[in-house]
Amino acid sequence: MVRRKSAAFVVAVLAAGCAATGCAAQQGGGQGGGQAQGAAGVTGTTIRIGGVLTKTSASGYSTKDAEIGAKARFERANAEGGVHGRKIEFVGAEDDGQDAAKGDAAAKKLVQKDQVFALVPVHAPNFGGATFLEQQGVPWFGWATGPQWCGTRTGFGYNGCLAPKQGAGSQTWWGRQMADLLGGAEGKSVYVQTSDSSGSKYGGTTISQSFTAAGFELAGVNSGLPAAAPPPDWLPYVNKIMTSDDGGPPDVVVSVIAGTKFNVGLYAALKRAGYQGVLTDATSYDAAILKDQASAQALDGVIAAPMFEPFESTAPEIVKLKQDVERVAPGTRLTQHLAIGYWAADIFLDILNKTGKDLTREKFLATANGSYVYENPGFGRIEFPKDHSEPNGCGALVKLEGGAFRVAKSMKCFDNVPLK
């Protein structure tokens, strides 16, 4: 009964929106039991899709490569005949400029003006369109890095919700993969360095727990590093790290800091201080690093932790990814953002296929949230509705060594533990 009321309300809202904006067909937005030809963004031969990315920003941060990844996956689906006879009409991705209000406006444009069926990919740290999409019952897929993704029925992170609430499942894969790599965690200590931003601090909490769940001893967590820019003097931070384990250095240092410049500064300072342990973070798997000699030297030996199977892998799924990308954008450098767009599109297509030919948004969401499970060596495993509130628990390790990346641990999934 509750579902019927919700669907009716969404139908009324979308119908009113169409009346106001002059969109003649597609009334009902694909909700309820509407015919496929009457669903927003759906015709007998096409399904219209668009995305929202942070293509530009004041800091230079950009997720624009996710558009290439999604396009590559959609183009392969089209080359194979589409999904139930319909081909993906990808209208491209809007730029939110890392501004929440612009992200909200972009989502509304795509839904109300461009009449897309779903938003794929959404890869924007400050995405502001979540409330609108949830109210309208519009599916959206991407990297669920913020709380706006979690607890929804329409937002699907390719690796689940990465901002679980206390008591919900929290990942252990990073700590457990590192323990396996190092031959066990017994007797080994870990120190976590974050910045003073809320996101970095939150990451410090979840990642610390990941390592302690794997058996490491927590030597310390420092969140005093300014988030705006690298400090002029790294010595105070390095001194804390080098004496954190009963007066000595820890076995592992985990950096939860956004930006290569921060990690280059921290790691270079630690190496100058004589640190011989393991350095690891989530962001140093970036081919652009190799172009700068100083950065490559500072990051040599660092173990990065991507939440997808590395491009250096020989897994058939990764070989196919590279072929797909080369086909639509020859010579493109493979990046984390590209992989996120690709795998978000891949999951969307799998749900689309399982929904069947009689396609509406409501039927699509019922399939996606109806004990949906999909496993793929490219990103691990995803389960909805469970992963609306917790991460998928999967990840890999990559080591930068001698100017080249190599797979240290291939993609593997582990059970989550309740976040304390």
C-alpha cells in the first residue's frame, strides 16, 4: 500500500512538471504500470541516459574521464544489439563545477528537459541532485563517496555506500588485503594520517577499523593536518608518526588525505626521516604521477588501494574494458575515474537486462532493490538493497615499483563489520 501511494505521488509530480515545461510525451516518468513507450526516456528502440560529473573545479579536481568509461561500456552494449532490442542513447554528462547547487540544476535539466530515464554516471563529490532524484524516482549510478547516496532507493554506488552510519556495515577489505600481503597482521602496527576535513576524518574512522578488524594494532590517528594546502613543515607530523609505536615507527602508515601533493610531501618527509615501513593510500594509483620524477620517486613503493581490479590485471573483464575504451577513445590514459564510469554503467546495464523488455522506472527500481546480486571480477560484488547502507567490501592493492604499477593483490571481497 505504501509503494502504491508513493508511485502515485511521483506520477502526479512528474505530470505537473511536464505540464509546466511543455514535455508532451513521457508523462508518468516510468512509474507505476505505464507502458514502455510512455516511460520517460524510453522508446521502442532507445533508452536515453545522461550523467553529472565534476569536469571542472577551482582546485583542478576533475572526474571527466568517467564519461569516457560510461560511453565505452554503453557503446559495447549497443554493438551487441542493445538491451532487449533498445540501444542506449547517451547524451553525455553535465558539469557541476563541484558546486551542489549546479549539480541539482544539472539533474533537473537532464530529467525535466532532456527526459533521461536514468543518470549514469554520477561522479561528483558535492553532488546536490540526490533529493530531487529520490523524490522523482529517477535511478542514478556512480561512486557513492558521500552520505547523499546512502539510505536511498534510487542512488546506486558501484561499490555501495561508502559513508555508513554507526552500526551499519563498514569495510574490512583494505586491512585484510594488506594483512594477506604482509604475511599476517599479528604484532604489526598501523598509523592513520588524515586531514582536518570532515570527509578525511570520517575515512580515518572507517579505515582504522578496517585495519584493526584485520588484526593490526592501532598506533595512532592524527587528524590535525590542514586540508586546504600542504603544510610548509612536515616535521611535526613525521615526528608523531616515527614515535607512535611505543617510541618507534609503525609498521604501516595509511594516508587518508585528498591530493597527490599532500601524499608526495608526507612520504618524502617520512623517507628522509628513515622510515622503512609500508605506505598506503587510496589515491596514488594514477598514471599521471609517473610523468613527474619527484612525485614518482616520493611514491615509489607505495601501495594504493583501488576499489576495482587494476588495469595491469590480465583478467578477461579488464582486457575487455581496455578494448572498449580503445574503440571509442583511442590512446586514452586509463584512470580511476574512467573505471568508475565504466563499472557504474556495467551495473546499470545488468539491472536493465534483468528488468526485462516492459521497462518503467518503477519496474527497474523493483528489480534493483529486490534482492539484487551481481558479481564481476572488475569491481567485486554488489548487493541491493543491502549496499544502499554499506560498502560492498571489495578492493585490490597496487604497488608502484621502479616507475611502473603492478598488481599486489587482485580484487577480493570480505565481510563488513558494524561501524563503531
